Amino acid sequence: GVTVVVKGTTTGTITGVDGTYTIQLPASAEILSFSFVGMRAQEIAIAGQSVINLTMFEEAIGVDEVVVVGYGVQKKVNLTGAVAAVKIDEKIASRALTNVSSGLAGLVSGLMVTQNSGMAGSDGAVLRIRGIGSPNNTNPLIVVDGMPDVDINNINMNDIESVSVLKDAASSAIYGSRAANGVILITTKRGETGKVKLNYTGSYSFQNLTNYYESLDDYPRVLEYHNMSLMNAGKARRFMDGTIEQWMAMEHIDPIRFPNTDWWDVIYKTGVVQNHALSASGGNDKMNFFVSAGLMTDDGLSINTGYDRKNFRTNLDYKILENLKMGVNVDGTWSNQHYPTRDGITNMDASSPDEIFKQTPGVTVLDELGRYGGHMAYMENNLSRNQYANLMNSHNEIAEQQFIGKYYGEWEPLKGLTAHIDYSLNYINRFNKSYSVPFIRWNLQTDEPLDVITSNGSISNSFNNSYKTLLQGFLSFTSEIFDGHNLSAMAVYSEEYWFGRSLSGSRQDRIHPDLSEINGALSDRPSASGTSYGEGLRSYIGRVNYNINEKYLFE
């Protein structure tokens, strides 16, 4: 809905899907502000009115403005393909989001944004341009400042200047077969001539589950329902009346030994997301710059999950001569993620005993001595899990560092003729660690252990290192050949090279459960593997645009 706020205050509301709203005005209220992503913000003087209606208008890019397309920019009025563009302003960038892909929802027509997971660090959205066009990979090509194949979720939203989406074959063909599913072009901010500007954007937000199944945590009733299901199937009752009645009598007297555990409350929590971004920009007639640093933390919706990401960026442009300039882009990202299971907690196979829907409320989370509870009712399944213990003692950690650097030079020997060359490097280093800590479940009614520890658990490490280089050179020419007839042409040479190497190792029995390094495990059953790959791509690209009075177009 549209956000309605009393200007100068924090008093506000959001309209319903039909556009209606009510708001309680303070005595000092004079102006109402109306805003919505992708729409032009409006302010209306209250002036004693009790009903204020208005129509929101799209904040579209003007026809005289330019939009980013493959290997250049074009006036919107001269576009022959289906290209949608959006400027990332402060209202969009300041939203409490953990990644860019989710932030694109609702900004561009024809772009489907679907978030399939809420796990911290794995909550990036799936992007589809004009639906699914292939039974195989249907992801669009992501290009950031001219570098293809960049992880869109490693970018700081506050660093983005604009996003262009190439939606059809005519607009995306310049990228070849890689653009079969469309292209998303991201341009980051650069400095402008003028005084130095400092900008800070921060948010501290909370997140909770909004749509989930209500959990039946009344254990005696669960046992009754289980007996009823068996009898309806013509089978004998499993749980005796004495067991059920004893639980009903003792559940309020001794909740540790006769629990009614709501596993949703135990496993899920209120998550906190923080975003902080600080940038400086400015320049003069010789040089302009943009530098930024960002921090995002997400402590997750479920226990033992979390993600943090640090970003820095420097974009520098320097004019050597009036017709010669050079520049550099430097972008770095450092992220850390930890989680208990890759599939999360509610996305497992239906037959998995770890699925949250299969957890029995008759298991105590922890007793007063810090012991994990297990099954206690007579005839209860002896495989009943303590999901809290499982999640708190399973550890998966990922540390990733990414560096992207770009150096370019641009020369304009004649008016309308431009020569450009650039060299880019995208380097990624990724380390994974996985291990679990053994634990014992207890029957807290009989004070007896239900498990026997025979091993301190295995540990595995994997290391992945990869880089990509990109060399590009192109010539472009633009001229009005005669009145109303405009011609532009471009030729590009491009070379890309990928190289990657991976190495993994594991050992089976750690000397002590608190040791979480491979050297802390016995060396009698080690395992190791490794591989590497390399590939390259060389491209020759050309484009010609011709228009008459910006009305009749040819590309």
C-alpha cells in the first residue's frame, strides 16, 4: 500500500489494497505526505479537510533522459527493444532489506522476484524475466559496471545508481546466448563536480514469521489423537489411558518432566537486521570520486543462524586531457554465514524426522541442569528428536571474500568518436567448515540417558578459489549526418577467462568435541579431494542505430 505520513512526524499509516486509509492527526498536523516505490511522492495540505483523495503517478524516466543498455547508453525515446529502467533513490535504498535481489520486487514490470527461503544469508530471491523460458537454467545474466556474472546479492544497495532490465531478444542480443533469459544491468554511483557530500543511511529492523501453522503443544491431546487415528484404521491403541491421565495431572505441577513444548516458539525468534552505509562523493573539473563502506548484519529468524556482510567501494575518474580520461573501480565484500542445516527447518523432505512438523511436544528442551530432554511417555517413539539440541549442535560456517577491480581509459580523438578500453578482475575466495557436536538426550522422569556417545563427530573443510578476467575494447561513433538523421555505431572486442580450484578434506573422529579443526581429529580415516577448471570466451560485437527525427528507428 501507499505510505501516508504526517510531514515532520513519525505518525503514519499504509493504505489497504483498495487504496482506503484512516489516520489520527496530531494537533500540529499541516501536511500529509504520500509515497510508494516507483511512484512520484506527493504532499497535500490538510487545511481542515477530513477526507483527502489523490491519484498516484508513475515516476518514469523522461523521454529525453538516457538509460543504460548493453555496452552504452541510449535515449529512452530511441529504444527499439523492451528495456525497463529504474533509478535507485534514497527511498528505495533505505528499506530494511538484506540483499539487492529482494529489493527489486515491484520495481520493474515483467521482472518476477520470488524469495524461497528466509534463512539468514540464503534469502536471496530468484529472478525471472518474463517468466520461465527454458527447462534448464532460467537465471538472467547479471552485469555490474560492465562485468558479467557478478553475484547481485554481494552488492550494497546504497551503491547502486540505476538498474536496467533487458527483457527481449532485441535488447539483450548483444550479450549473445548468455542473455537468453534476459539481462539485468547495474550501474554503481560515481562522483559529481561540486562540494564533497557525506551521506549516512542506517536502519535497525525486526523480522518475524507472518504465515505458519499453529502448533498443537497439548501433549495429552496429541496422544489421544494418535490413538484415534490408529483405531480409525482398525488398529490397536498405542498409548494407555494411564499415561495420558498422568500427563494431564502433572503437566502444570512439573513441566520439566511432563512438558508441552511448542517447538515453533523454541526454534524461531524475532530476528534483527541492521544496515549501515557511509559514503562520500565529490569532484572538480579534473577528478571526481565516490567512496563508500557498508555493514549488514542479520541474526536470523531461527536459532543458531546468522549472516553479516561488509562492503567497500571506490569509483574514481580522472581527466588527463580534455579528450582523454581514465578511471578505476574497486569493490570488496567480506561475508560470514553460519547455520545448522542447509535445508533450513521447514523445507526438509516430508519423511525427515528433523522436520519441525514431526517434533513431539512431549520432549523437554532443557532441564535445570542443562541436559537435553528426550522421549519419556510409555510407548513413545524412541527416535523422538530434541530439535533444539540438533540445531544448536550442528555447525556449518561459510566465509567468503570477493574483490572486483576495473581499470579503464577513454579517448575522444574526434567529436563523436570515442575509443574505450578496460581490464577487470573478479576474485572470489570461499571457505566452508562443517561439523557437529555429539549430545545425550535424557529421560528426565527416570533420570536415565537415552543415548550413548561412541564418537566425537567428524569434521570437513572445503576451499574454493576462483577468478575471472575481462578485457574489453570498443569504438563508438555518434553523429547527426544531416538534419533529423542520427547515426550511431559501435564495435566491441571482448575476452573473458575463468579459472577455479577447489580442495576438500575431512576426518572422522575428533579428539574432543570442542575441537573444530581438522588437526583436532584422528588421522586414521582421512579423506581428501580436489579439482580445477578453466575456460574462456572471445567475442566480437557490433551495433548500428539509425533514427529519423527520433521517430523512425532502426537498430
